[in-house]
Amino acid sequence: MILDTQRAWAESFRLRLGHQQPDRNGQLRPARLTDAMRITSAGREIVEAFAVQYGGEVVPWGDQWQAYLPITELPIMLLPGQALSQWWEHWGSSVISRRCDGVTEQVTGRPCVCPSDVAARMASKDACRPTTRLHIVCPEVAVMGVGMMVSHGLIAAQTLPSAVEMAEVALSRGIRLPAVLRVIEHVGADRRYVVPRIDLVGTSLMSLMSLEGPPPQALPVPTVAGSTEVELGPVPPPGPAPSDDQSLALYAAKRELRTMIDSHDSGIRTAIGDGWRWGSLKPDSLNPPKPDELGDIRDYVAETARAVYLRRQKHANAALGSAGITSDDARHEAIREATNGGTESSARLTQAQCNAVVTYTEELTASEREPA
């Protein structure tokens, strides 16, 4: 087993909520789908499996295959720890040029160049767009593979993570929640648009909190032309169920760790992930950490964050020193000015703030060298 790389599913199919259709001038333009879902794949048999289950005609689509499924609701299951990824992204000529978390641009490591106001960012054609990638399994379809749906809408970026997190919490407690992916049409001030929504069904919140939900069930194998229906029994639980107190304590500890990690910027979160070698200790792992492992995780997160903050502090102070700014008061004033009042201390700089301090000192040094 390779310990220093992340496992991932290959994409078998793509679920699309839009298509292209010609306008009055014959030019192809993006258009929403309100009464169907579109499945595309490089494998014709994969698209055919969806068409057998839900209807639709399989036709060529470039070098791939596609089918318009006459449905607006699709039963799905979510992959724990791999179901969702989100970035602000800017693409040009089919090549990504920027990818950021709203603070730090990941391709170059520089601060985000998009407007800080989300409304202004969404209105700008040159700014990054919210990009939400949802990985799904379709239990009713005879395809043992994972598909992906990509949304560039702000509503989807804001609402899908909550449903995914709830499904992962349920799975950590031994309950596999059925989910339904729906296409909801919204009517805005000047246009109509579709939004994907995940609804979790099959158990109540009270059942989830009391560990009295339905037992995990095996995925049914659907009947497909030329195949034989197979009955699968219930999947046994991975081990003895913890007591209610133990489960609640473990969940609270995991939430504390998640909050602890999320309190740091993306650079530190990346350092935590890059340096992690204990796959079973990850708070969002398929195998939840044991109670006696949580202390090691806390220490690891704290030590990693402390090392990154110290490295940034040394970098910023070295830049300030090279510009002749050495006293505490002068350093505080320079940092406050460089970060637009964000902070005056170099102890807990974000990567964007550290870059701003370095840029500030470089500009200051350059201006002093210019002839009067």
C-alpha cells in the first residue's frame, strides 16, 4: 500500500444539467435542462446502462456517448471523504489559469486577484467562478463506477456541502443514508436557472442522534436485459457499535479537530494534508479515528501550524529587516499598512498577508532607490 498518495476513483461518467443548442444565428450557446438529465461517457455500455434504467436514447457525442434521461430526480450515494471538492477557478483555452480558495491562488501561491466582494466577483467576466465537483454512485444503475457532476453556480456551492457533510456524519455512525439528487428551477430577476439539490431520505435526525436508524443495507443489483437478478443480504457492521456516549464523544472530538484545522488558512491545511502519513487518523477518513488517536492528531495539527506560522514570521521579518524596518513599533506599523489593517503582528500571518508584507518591502526599497 502506498502511504503518501491519496486514493481516488476514476470518473466513469459525467452527469450534466445543461447542454448546447443553436441560437437565432446558428451559434451554439449553453442552455439549461429543466426536464431531463444528461449522461455522457467514453464507454457506450455505461450510458446504455442508464438508458435501460431510466429511458433515453444513446447517441454519439463527439468521441463519447450521451443520453438524455427523462428524469429530474436521481437516486445517488455519496462517497465518504471524496464526495465534494470546491474551488474558485478560472479557465482559458481548456487550461486552468487560476484556482484559489478565495484567499490564496493555488497555482502560483500568490494572493487571490479576484474582487473580495462575492457579488462583484460573480458579476465580473474575468474573475474566477465557483466550481463544485460532486462525486456520486448511482445504486439503481448497473455500473460499478463513480460519476461526477460539476456546478459553477453560487447557490450549489453554498448548499451542497451541508448535505454531503450530513451524509458523512451518518455513515460514521453506521447509517447509510439514501440520497436523491434533484434539479430545481429557480427564477431570478432577469433569468431562469437550474440548481442541483441533494435531499437525504430514509431516517430522521432523531434516529441519527440516537443511533436507532435503519441498519446499513447492501446496494441492490438491478435487473438489466441479459443479466440475472442477484439478492444480497444486509452488510454486517464493521465492528461492535459503540455506546451512545462513546459515539457522541467521538463525534464531538472530530468536530473539534475539523474546527481546529479549518481555523487555519489553506496553506496550513495543505501542509497538514501533505505531511499526513497516517491515513486512519484523518478526521474525515472512511475509518474514523479511535478515541486514543485523537490526541496525536491534535498535536500533529498544532505542531504543523506552528511550524508554518514560524516560517512565515521569519520570512516577513527578514523582508522588513532588509528594508531597514527593525524596531517593534515600525514593524507593526509596516505590517498593518501592508495588510490594509488586517493585522499588525507577524506571529500568525496568512500566506496572503506574508506575501503582502514582502511586496510592501520590495516596493518601499525600490522607491528609495529611485533618483529624486
